[in-house]
Amino acid sequence: MVGFAIVAIIASICAYGFNMAKSNIKNDKFLWVLLATTGYALFSYHYHGLSSRELRALLTASLFLVFFPHHLLNRYLHVLLLIGSLSSLGFAFYWGVYLGVDRGLWDINAIPQATMSAALGLLSLVSALYLSNPKRTICLLAFFLSTAAVLISQTRGIWLSYFVLIALFIIFQIRHVLTSKKGLLACVAILIAGGFSLHPIVEKRIGETQYEISQIMNGNLNTSIGLRLQMWALAPKIIDDNWLLGLGEEHKQKFNELYQQGSVSQALKHLNPAHYHNQYIDKIIKGGVVGLSLFIALLIIPLLSLTKSTYMHRYILVALVLLYAIASLTDVPFNHAQPLLLYMILVSCLMTPMENK
């Protein structure tokens, strides 16, 4: 991505000079927050440590979005959604079905992979209801491909947020959904066929979830869900007197100190978490109140631009923000370079006022 971003920046300067950069910096409020977040990340990296991949992703997104002509993404959105969904499904199928590799050993971890697939799926569904053929057909195909990728990932947190958001969107847009009976019947038929084909994967994951919940009820917290609960309960002890700027990479030292004091279980110590499976908790532990505030700003700023957007872009922005906000309850999508870049680029470009597209 760093290499591609450099090529894109050079191409943009050749095509538009520095006028595009001036316009983006002047008009894109989301970019302001992104630049502030990147500046704080640079400070944190030198002050108390920060993941180098997160810093690279922020720097890449910042420089790319300063120079990139935002209207181009909007113009070719339907094509990019199809390419993205094909890539997502191909990746998930290759690692999860063809090779049968454990989700934690995929080249891209299954959780950020599912987050990206869900984002592409939601954008495709919203776009399909507002675009005309053949773009609508392309977006519907992208939606079903992305949904299959989400299911193959076996990521329960993303499953929940993804399908709840789909249901809410359909409820709000029921009139648009019912305008074409043929389209509705085709969607239902494809969903049923896809449901039967992916039923074993879903059924297995539901069974695992039921087992883990029963173990927690019996006092065993050494399961996937139980270990997350332990991490969240440990957060106040880790942050302690470092609320403002957080601990950065020094959180590991604090974690080990708490283990020596008996506050950390053996199972959690063996896991030795690099993050705390909750973006809000992880941000305040590593970046303090400042880092958490900047993260929340990245979620809120897109919602403040809704009045300047078309109905399609309003629903797209709301869907993206809600997906990442809900996913952040059980994972850290902004710590992973891939979903972080996807969110930054999509939100910044889709916030561009329609008259400029």
C-alpha cells in the first residue's frame, strides 16, 4: 500500500498539480482529524511506543488523502466494490475452505478480513438500492460475494453487527426494496441458496458460542469470550495513573506486573495479548484520553456531514461508522492496517459534497 500510495500521489500531482491537495486540506474536516491523529501517533511512537504498522497505515492514509481526487472513488464505486468483494471472497475461500487453515493463521487475520468484507457488503447493498442498472446488478453481486466472505470468516462479532445493520437498513428502506418484485424474489432465492451452502460453517460457530457461554456460566473464563471479559475487567488496573497519554507499548510491562501480583490468570498470561479486543479500551490504555478522543472524533465527524450528502451517501456513511463502532466493541479494527486504510479512504472520499463529484 505504501508503494501504491506513492505512485498515486505522484500521478495526482502530475494531473492536478497541488490544487487538489489545497482543496482537500481546506474542505475535508475528516482529513483534519486524520492528520491530528497521525501527528499524535508520531508523538506516541517516540514517547512511549506505538505499533509501527498502525503508524505506517496512518501516514499512508494521510498522505494519500491529501493528494487523492476524492470524486474518482465515487465515480467508479460500483466497479471497485465488485473487485473488492471478489478479492475478499477469494481470499476467505482460499484460506478458510480450500486450505482449511485456522483463522488465526490467515495472512490477514480473519477478524479484520471480515470487517473489510462487511464494509464492502454494506456499501454494495446501499448502492444497489439507489443506482440504476447495470450498476445495481454489479452492486448486488458484490453484496452477495461479500456476505459469503463474512460467513466464511466465522467471526461472530462481525456476523452480529453486519446482519443487524442489514436488517435495520432494509426496514428503513422497505419501500425501495419492494419496488421490484422480481429483484426481491431473486435476492431471497440467492440468500436461501447461500444459506444452505454455508449452513455447516454457521452451525459450527453457533455451537461453539453456546459451549463458551455455558462454560462462563459455570465459572470457566478460559474461553475465547471469557478471556475477553478478563481483559476488559483488567483495564482500570492497567491504565491506573496514565489516563491522559496512556502507556503505549509500555502496557506490556504493566500487564506483567499485574501478573506477578496475581491479578492476571495463567490462561490470560499465556495468551499474552498485544491488544485488548476492544478498540475503546485499547485506545485509552495505549493512547490515554487524548487517543480515545481522536478515535471517537474519527467516528463522529462523518456523521456531522450527512446534511451535505445524498441519501445514498448518508446511508453509506452511517453504515460504515456503525459497523466499525460496533466491531470496535470486541476487536481493534483501527489497529490493523487493512481495515484502518479502508475506513479512512472510504469515509474521506464519500464525505465529498455531491456537487464536486
